[in-house]
Amino acid sequence: MDAPGNDAGSSGEDGDISSVMGFSGFGKKARTFDLDAMFEQTRRTAIERSQRVLEDRQKQDVEESSASHTVTQKEKPSTSTARKSDTDSDSSGSDSELIGPPAPPGIGSRTSGGDDDDDEDLVGPPLPPGYKHSTTADDDDDDDEDMDDDDDDTPVKRIPDTHEITLQHGTKTVSALALDPSGARLVTGGFDFDVKFWDFAGMDAALHAFRSIQPCECHQIRSLQYSMTGDVILVVAGNSQAKVLDRDGFQVIECIKGDQYIVDMTNTKGHTAMLNDGCWHPKIKEEFLTCSNDGTVRTWDVNSEKKHKSVFKPRTQQGKKVTPTCCTYSRDGKLIAAGCQDGTIQIWDRNLSVHTKFHCRQAHVPGSDPSCVTFSYDGVTLASRGGDDTLKTWDIRNFRKPLGVVEGLTSFFPMTDCCFSPDDKLLVTGTSVKKDEGNGKLIFFERETLTKVYEIEVANASVVRCLWHPKLNQIMVGTGNGLAKVYYDPVKSQRGAKLCVVKSKLKAKNAETLTQDYIITPHALPMFREARQRSTRKQLEKDRLDPVKSHKPEPPVSGPGRGGRVAAHGGTLSSFIVKNIALDKSDDSNPREAILRHAKEAAENPFWIAPAYKKTQPMPVFAEEEDEEEEDKDQPEWKKRKI
């Protein structure tokens, strides 16, 4: 009897060991699964379970109906009541969807119509006369909410202007504004050549910029814009070379300058005159657009700064060159629009740079320099801000006549812009004022009719730039006195200025320095009393032992010199010769006598000059000496020497 048990135990141990060692499956046949049979078995099981559940529910309904019949029989109601209960029971039998005990008598009179179909939706006991059902009350509440929503749907109530903060850029005009797509950072540029970076999440209530740079030195900033990804910034200034900076203000690329002596601007690699405007492509993050006083609109690639991608040359009706003053992309990036100095608006296909796709010759007054062109979010409407104090909207499908015109909008700056609201129902622009002659305003117009619906008095200076960020739902405004204002609503706006206004100002930490004060008291305790020096002899002895105080002067250098010190005069052979021979002035003899000592030897034994003339001139011939007076007599008057 023990043997089988032992065999079983041994076989179990062998199985465990084989599973641990990893070879338990060796030699076994792999299992096969019939998926069709498994699915069929699962389907049958589900059908059987559902049938059982239905049968159980039917049994419960039968039991409840029988119990209700017994209760009515025990009460013994009158004939009329019995008839009514029978009808009620029949109706309850027909209304099999109702769950719970039977409804009390007279439930059919709770509605005016008495329709059973209407009663099926009502669950619960009847309400007293004069009261409406809860569903109707909910409907009323929904109607009220719908009314509120309708009120909020009005574009004017969506303007976030309940609160504002003021950022001090400087003392001169803020001529450029830019917000990154996430709305975390704001960049401002001005006529003071500065570009300042503002971080809403990092600022406190003091509202200080965390960085200020001058990317183009002494050139006014004309335009700033973040790319579609927000990692780089396009800087367009008053020079001819646009720059691209990263988020921290460090230069990424600088566009090349073209050759200003070439007539055909297509053959130059870059702009040759002052830039006016620029913007990024809305879909391609490496491409941007610039326009210049050289009469061209150029597209660039961040990866190739040595040459532009394509050139668009606006022309007048006579085919002459004209200066583009503002430019932009359409929302889908397929069109490029430019407002020109002769008052025209010209639109090209991005891939066809020769001829314009849309052209309006009389968009604004010639010579008025349009300051802004921008597309609506739906890409159909184009808004233009002219230097002739007008704001116009255009349908690019019918580009001959404007959809609407607003006049009397004063503009003193060549970069006064306009923008659409995030819901595409409003159009916003600013007005300019002279100094101490009123307040600059931010005016809101309805897009379809260009009727004035709202205005904000910003400051006692011109409103130059405006920007309505769709994600933050906040409005940024740049003014002519160096301020950048941010308008927001705590309920309707998101993040942005709401992050920094709630932070308290950081207190300046004063460094605590501990100084030891010396108190001199003539009659203090001996432990605080300083010892007086009674004689100078001991002090001199101490100074003699001190190697610093008793430093012996270095002796003069002997020899050629060492340690960077030059030896004394005459220490070397050359200095000895110069001193004793060349500069020896002790010989006081006459130099003429010293030379004539060798005259006799030179005449008797000539060595240098006389041997050279022995053959040609053995006897020297010298000129005869004549008196100067006789020479003067023979000479004519004009050759005689004047004494």
C-alpha cells in the first residue's frame, strides 16, 4: 500500500523539479483550441441565462398581481369602486413597463388630456392641483439657462475688460507685441530699441520683465511674432536684416543683406532697404515672411539664412515698383497679402510669385501707407487698416468693393494694426491722439456691418498695437507712452495675467552684517585693557626678527643678470667696450693733426687712390687758383655774387 504512495510522491517531486528546471514541457504535444466551438458554447450559455432571467421576472409579476387581487377581495369595495379597480387593474396589466405597487385611484385625472402614453413617462404619486410636475420645472430652469446662454452669446459680453494690469516697457512707443501660442510669455518691442520678455507664471505683483535686450542695436522694433510652435521669435526692425531669436532672446539666425547695386531684386539674396513688417507661416514652422522698402516681399527658411526662398514684387498699374508697407499669410498659409504704398492690396498664391491672384487698386488713398492687413479665422474676410484713418473689410472672393468701411479712426503710426476676436464676430483696432488732447481708445466693431459696439479708453496716449489671444481670452494693448496693458476677466479668461496678480511682491532681503565695535575705556578691567608700549627698543628687536619688516635690500646684480633684473653697466663685454672705447672722450688731440700724421707716408707709398691713375693720368692736373675779385669782374652783372 505504501508503494503507490511513494511512487506518487516521487512522481510529484519529479514534476516539480522538472518545472523548476524548465524542461517540463519537453516531449509533450502542444494543445490545440477549436475557437469556433468555444464561441458557439459561449453563445448558447448566454441564451440560456437570459431565458432564465426572463422566466424569473414573469413569475414575480404573476405573484404581485395575485397578491393585489387578494387584497382587493378582502376589502370588499362597492360596485363603482370595484369597477374602477378593475379598470385600474386592466390598465396596470396593459402598462407592464410600470414598476412598483399600483397607482392610487384617480391618477388618470392628473393630466388634462388623460392620455395613457403621457402618463407612462410620469413616475411617482400625483401632485396637488395647481402644481406642475418636476419635469416642467426642470424645463423652466433649462429655459432660464438658455436665456442666460443667449445673453452670453452676444459678442459684447464676451469682451474681457473687467480687470487690467499695466506693464511698464519704457518711456517710448510700444511698437510690437507678441504672445506665444500657449500664452505663457509676452514679448514687447518699442522705439527705444529694447525687446522685453515677460513671463506670466514667473512674475509677481511687481510686474517686472525677466529679460531686456537690444537685438538690432540702434534700430526701432517694427514687428515681433512667435512661431506656430512658440520656440523661436521673429524680430523685424528698421534695418534690412530680420533676425530669429529663441525663447530666451539668443540669436538663432540673421538674414543676409542683399546687394544694393543690383537693379533686379530677384537676383539679390536678401533685402537691401529698411524692413516694414514680417510674420510666420501658420502651418510650416520653418518659414517666415518679410517686406521691405526695396519693393519686395520675400519668404525665408530658418534652415537656410544665406538666401531667400521666393520673391514677390508688387507693381503699380503702370508696372512700376511700389513699396509694400505690411504683409501677412492667410490662415491656411496658401495666400500672401501685402498692403502697398499706393493704397493697393495685392494677394499672391504662395507657390506662384509672378502674377497676383487678387488685386484691389483703390483699396485706400494713394500714398497713405496701409499699416495692417489680416485675415479672419474662417479665411474669407480680409481686414485692412489704412493710413487714411479708415478700417475696411473685404471678401477675397469679390475683391472689388469693400464689405464695410469705418472712417475717422486717427492713426499716427505706420504699424497701427487690427485683429479679429476669437469667435470671429468682432473686429478690434486702436486710435491715435496728440499729446494732452484726449485718450487713445480701443474700439470694437461688429464684423458683418462694422457698427461700433464697444470701446475702451486705454490711456492718455495713442493705441498702437492690439492683440486678442484666443487661448487666454485676454487683450494686449501697446500704447504710445511706453505701456503695455493686459485686459482680462477672472471668469472668462484663462491663466495669463491671472497668474501674476495673485502673487505678493517679494520683499528685498537685507544682508545682516555683524561688526565688532571697539570700546575704549581708560579704567576698564585688565582683561579688556590693551597693553601700552613703554619703549621702542623691544619693538625694534621684534621687527628685526620679523622677516618682512627687516627685509634687506637686494644687492646689485653681478654678471649678465638674473631673475629679470639687468646687470649693472659694464658687467658684460659689449657694455665694457662701449663704455671704455667707443664712448671714451679722454683724447683731447686735434683730429686734423692726427690725420696729417699719415700724409707723408701716403704721398711716398700710395696704396688706394694714386695707383688707379698711373696709366691714365700720371701727372695730376689741378685747376688754377684765381682771385675771387677777378672772377667777379669777368662775370656779367646778373651773375655777380651779391654781398
